[in-house]
Amino acid sequence: MLVITTNTVEGKKVVKYHGLVSGEAILGANIFKDFFAGIRDIVGGRSAAYETELRKAKEIAINEMVASASSQGANAVIGVDLDYETIAGGGGNMLMVSASGTAVTVEG
């Protein structure tokens, strides 16, 4: 399925709008990852643990959105927007990613 951030598909015509579709993912980063990510943030560098969790959450959210679009008979999702949030929880931070867009059928 075509998943794009633009509202049009170059060279193709949208023949049917199915409506808004979305997917969400909330993943917890365990306490050891939180601890080592905190140390890495203090001394500089990138936090591989958080980057990995964010990628997983993004994939889950997009896959849920695509599944919703597919169940409506769409062959594309346009105008996709990804939002990232952190949620403070009891054992550390949780990562939330939400994906939303418009499910459409494009010709061609």
C-alpha cells in the first residue's frame, strides 16, 4: 500500500476518499534502558535504546493505520502525519507514536 505525507499522488488520480485512518503504539523502555540512556545523554551521543524503541513504535503505528485503510478497501493513505510523545509512567518513560492519514483509492 502506498503511504505518503503529501495530499496528492503525482501522476495518479484519487477516485475515492474512505476517510480518516490512524494507528497508535505505546512502548515502554525498561528501567535499564532508561538508566543507560540517561548516562549517554549526560556524556553526549545518541541513545540507541530509544532510537530502536521509536522505530518499533513507528512501524507498529503505521502498520495499524495501513490495516485500517486496507479494511476499508483503500489502496493508499495520503496526508500521513506522525506524532511522537513521551509519557511518564510508574517504571520509567513510555514512548507513544501515532500515525494518521486519509485512506483513499487511487487509479493506476
